[in-house]
Amino acid sequence: LPIYEVSPDPLGPEPAQEFVELLNFGDQTIDIMRFSITSDPSETGRSIVTPLRVEPGERVLLVGPTFDPGDPSDGALPAGVRVARLDGSLSLRNDGEALYLRDPRGARVAAVTRRAPDFAGQCLGHLEGTPREQLVPDPTGGCTPGAGTREPAGREPAGREDP
């Protein structure tokens, strides 16, 4: 269940419109309630309070309590994208920070290294050929909540696959 995309500096209100996207790469459904996300490797961080089971291949956005899925600043979420509310705001640093996802027992299940977007409104995401713990600024300049980060048209890397 890696961290797949992060919106640390949205065009909409901060920290309300920040999100972290998870992708279930596995073949088992995962109950993510009480999982937590943090930027501190020794702390639990914000806990997921939404009862939610993530199916294999499904993506889900972790968002703070005041996230507005219809906020026009960054574009409304595509239909069908599910959100899991946290017990508080993400409050992600615009200049980047490492993130750690923990299961309900506190075991680390995913992490990404510190990286900042190039400008406001640009997400950090996983691209084919990069390690799972490394996110890169979205090359199209935006965000792709609920879909894989994509190379700009005409720059699709050889062998690219989007799970």
C-alpha cells in the first residue's frame, strides 16, 4: 500500500485541500481505518477515521477533515475517487518532507523521501522507473487524483505501465 501521489501545495486553501494518495498494489482488500500518516519517523501522526476497505488496484485519497472534493481551485475530483478522512489536517510543508504510513499497530508500511513540487498546484507522484519511496514533480504540472501520474503527451517512457 504505497504512497503514490502527494499534493503538498494546492492552489486551494491550505492545509484543507492537501491530500496523500495511496494505491493498493496487492491482491488483498485492506481495511485502512486507524492507519496513520506522519512526517516524523518516530511519531504516529494523523489517523484515518473513515471506515474504508481499499480493493486491489484501487486508489484512495487521505484528506483532512475540511477537505472539499468539489473545490474548483485545483479542479473537482474525478467521479468515483474515494476519500478517507484523517483526524486532523495534513499540514504538509510546501518545501517538501518525508512521509511515513503506519498500520494500526504502528508498523511502517510505506514511506516516501523528501521532495518539493516545482510550483503551487503541482503534485508529486510515482513514475515508472523510480523507486516506490521516491516521488517526482508531476511532469504535466498538475495532479492526477484517482489516476496514475503520467508523462506529458509524446514523452511516454518505453515500457511504461500504469497499474
